[in-house]
Amino acid sequence: MWQCPKCERKFETDHEDHNCVETPIDAYIAAQSEKVRPYLSQVRDAIRNVLPGAQERISWRMPTYWQGHNIIHFAAHKNHIGLYPGPEAIVHFSERLKEHKTSKGAIQFPYNEKIPLELIGEIAEWCYETGNHH
């Protein structure tokens, strides 16, 4: 199994010829500062791993996962990554989010703290499974 380092698609044969397609999220991450890009990539991977059938797009000027409706968004800010799962998810995961700053439909993950990627994946999966629209 070979994975293209540019588009991250997987192929049976090494260096299989294909057309790499840059997604809008690729462009969003590339436009951010070098310091922030790794955090965005990690959050993206955490979400993409649990939502493999979802489309990546930009909505409300943020990376968004969509499958018939917006499932979850994330975005780079000056001092944190914002995750936007909607207000129902904030209530559902409130016990596990106590140490993070939250608002009605958003969670802040500061760059200077370990980002809880497993929790982010669980939140994204919950949003998909419950049909949490926002």
C-alpha cells in the first residue's frame, strides 16, 4: 500500500500515477502560519478518521465536514483552534470539556496545550451519528 504524500490518497501499487486534487481544506491549512499548520492537520486527521465518507469543504470561511448537512467545523485563531460542533454537542460532552473554554456552540483548544484529538474525533462522530445540524 502506497500513500501519496501530496494528496494522501492510498494506492495498491507504489507511486501509482494519479491526479492529485487539492481540497479547499488543503488550501486553508496552507494559508495559515507555519506554527499553526501542524495543529490544523492533526485536528483534520482526527475528524477525517471518523468521518471518512464526509466531504471536505469550506463553510462560514472554516474547514467543514459535510454529508447532506454541515457536521462539524474547525478554524485557526490567534491563540487557539476553534472546534464548532454546535450547542447540543457542547452540552453532551460538558463533563469532558470542563478544562476547555466553551461557548454556546464552540470549543477552544489553545496551541500551548495538548490538543485532545481522540475527544475531537468522538465529538465529530457524535455529531454525525446524531444528525446534529448547524
